[in-house]
Amino acid sequence: MAITIKDIHEKEFTKQVRGYSIDEVDDFLDELADQMEAMVKENREMASQLEALKNAPPVEAAPAPAPVATPVVEAAPQPVAAPLMDEPQYFKNLETTLRETLINAQRLADETVAEARKKANGILSSAEEQAASITANAKAEAETTRAESAELKANMEDYRSRFVRLLQDQAKLLKSDETLFTY
């Protein structure tokens, strides 16, 4: 069935999450319908002009007066009427062109989405690698801190035990009967 201008004006597309802009499609279809309407109107006018020329009575030549010496002037060529356009075929071609345009636009949209997904996956894997690196560094730093803490505890215990021994030795000296100081 041939698409008419009315069909283009009334065409509704299904709405999708990732699809074409409805306003852009509507604007394009309106512009297309207006242009088609102008072309159809022009074709009808040309067809009626052609029909009028076909039905017009032939112009009879008046009896020629005696030959007078006049310069020869060529008559302007008559415009040849364009053959009538096969309207259903025109609309079928237009439908095919529109369909191919929409398919190409959908293909481009699909490629764009695929490229965006590829970039998103690359960013995600990069972020995961960075997170793994940060986690490994944090674990290594935590292990280093534990080792330093254990070493500080060992040093503190060693200091405490030596200090206790010193105090014990000093207490023994004070308790002993020997005089530390002589006067």
C-alpha cells in the first residue's frame, strides 16, 4: 500500500529507552510531508496544464497575406511537459529511502551504544585494577605497621625487664649491709 501524506502526518513510533528523539522524528516527518505535499500539488498542476494543452483546439493558421520580406525569427521552443510521475511508485521509493535511513540511523545508534559499553567496560576494569592495587598497598602497609608495632612491643618489654633488673639490683645494694658511702 502506498504511503500518503496523511500517513506521514499521523505516523506514531513506539517509544523506547534508547531510541530516536521523538521530537526530531516528528519534525523530520512533518518537513517531509510538507515537501511531498508541495510536490504532489505541483505534479497535479502540471498534469492539469498538460491535459488543458491536449484538449485545447488546434490553432488554425490565418490565410497568409502576400509574402513580405521580413526577417526570419525562430519561434521559442515550447516547454515539453514532464511525464506524469507514478505517485504510488514515488511513495514506494520514498518509503524505501526512509526505511533505509531509519535502519542506518538505528545501526549507527547500536554501534554508538556498543562503543560506549566497550569504553564503560574498559573504565570498569581499570577501576577494578586500581582498587586491587590500592587494597594490596593498604594490606602491605598494615603488615608493615603490625611488624613495627611488634618490634616496639619487644623493645618495650626488653627495656622494662632491664629497668626492673636495674631497680632490683639497686634495691639489693640499698638493703645490703655494706656501706655505700663513707664519711
